[in-house]
Amino acid sequence: MWAFASTDVEAALASEGRGRYGCSSCCRGRRRHRRARGGGGDPIPALLDRLGRRNPDPVGVLHHDFYELASPLPRFHSGRVALLGDAAHAMTPNMGQVGCQAIEDAVVVAHLLADDADIPAALAAYTEARHRRTTRISRRSRRIGELARLSHPLAVSARNLAVRATPSAVTSRALDTVLGWQPPPGPAPTVRA
């Protein structure tokens, strides 16, 4: 089970089964939430109980902080060295794009370095090809996370109403720029042994 860390335990418990939120690693108020839910709602209460133990089983419950580069790097290369994935553009996981962007980076770099290309020039082209897209996705992911962490009841209600009222065609169109990425045109790079 993957649990998205959030301080909004109430939203996680209240939305259980509707797929809007994951569980929270925040244990404060867990007893109050358990009482409010009447002790039901597996697996959330059981997971919160495990998180509240003094020495939880490290195999069963892992906690990893995540970090982002709030301001994009000016470039993803320097001379013959390139940064890819999180090293170049660490972002919040709210869109599920962290690994996807790393793979896209690798595809672009492989394409640009094919056929004995000039390495510094190819890496400059990599920055040019990837910087705007990864910055846009990183900022969008951060904004989605900010919306997900709303806690004021009126703000949460307005957000939830807006999500429910948005037609799926509009949501799909909004994701086209993220999900519609295509590799660079031209022949695929050859693999050298």
C-alpha cells in the first residue's frame, strides 16, 4: 500500500474509498479520528496504529520525506556533465511525473548523443529541449499539492465541488501536455556494446 504523506488526516479518513487522498503519516489526533470514524475504515486505522507505535516494524511502515527544487536550475548541464531526473528538476509527487520526467530526460539525452555528437553542444540542446517542460510540470505538481493540502472546511468544500464539477473531457485536455509527450523525431539511437 502506498500512502501519500499529508497533514490532513481528516480528509484522508473522510475520503476513504473514493480515491481522493492517501493515508497520512501524521499521527496527531489519530485517536480522535478513530473515534469519529467508529473504529472502522480498514486499512487506514490499522496503518495509523502502526505509525503511532514507538518502534514500528520498518518493513511494514516506511517514511521518506520528499524534496523539490522550488526554483528551477538555470540549466541541466555544465560542459560534458548533465543532470537528469531529480538531480535536474526534483518535484513533488502530486502528478506521478517524477520517474516519467527522468525517463524522458534519458530518452532525449540518448537521442542527442547519438552518432558521435559534440557532447557539450548536445547537452546544451538537452537543457533547451527539457527545461521549459520540466519547470512547467514541477510548478503544476506543486500547485496540485497545495490544493490537496487545503484544510479550511470552506476551501476544502470549494475544491471538492470544483473537482466534481469539472467535466472529464476538460481534465483530459489539461493533461494532454503532460501525457502527450513524444520522443524526439529521427532515428532511434543505436546501443553500443
